[in-house]
Amino acid sequence: MEAAVCAHFHWTREYLLWGVSWQNVQMMLIDMPTPVYDEDDSYVDGDDPEALAAYINML
């Protein structure tokens, strides 16, 4: 997981271990947006209210 975090944020391993608190890293990861896919594995645009409403109604 360290490598994925470092690659995503363009950090060195040293910075991840000693330069930023682990609690902050966890909050950053939790707050990251996640893509939403419908039944056909097609991406649902969360910024489009109509597409999002259609997805919610599908559930």
C-alpha cells in the first residue's frame, strides 16, 4: 500500500514515513472520490444530476 500511496501523491517513501502523519494519509484516502459504475459496468457521471438520478433509481 505504501507504494500505491507514494505513486498517487508523488511522494517519496521517506516523506510518507516521516513527513506526514498517517492519520492525514488515511483521511486523504477516505476522502478520495470513487467512480460509480452501473450494472453494465459503464461509468456514471456524478456531476450530471440526470445520470446520477437514473443510477439511484436503478438501485
